[in-house]
Amino acid sequence: MPAHANPPSPIFGPRLRQLRNQSEFSQEKVGVMIGLEESSARARISRYETGEHDPSEATALKIAEVFGVPLA
């Protein structure tokens, strides 16, 4: 696994999963809502939730907007 410029956030993934489950959205739906292609949306959101990858700041902002929460 390549080294991260910034270590993955230990909070972002679990919080994303919590918000997604509370909203009863699938990983695919969240991905499509933030502009990901349907074919890769589920896998990408899964990687964010597990901490395998961190989203860019722009993507994290889109995710926050979907759930109506601050990015902080």
C-alpha cells in the first residue's frame, strides 16, 4: 500500500458509514450523489468507509453536503 501524504483520518470513514446508514442510503447511491460514476461508486465509498482511501477535500465537501453536516 502506498504511503499517504497525510495519514488517513480515523474518524472520516466510520462517520461516513454512520451517516449513510442513518440515511438508509446505499454506498452506490452516495457515490452517485457526489458525482462518481455508477460503476465505481460503491467500491469508492467502501474504500472511504474502511479507511483504505481518503477522499480529496473537494470530495469530502460533497459528501458533507449530501448529509447536511459540516466538513470540520
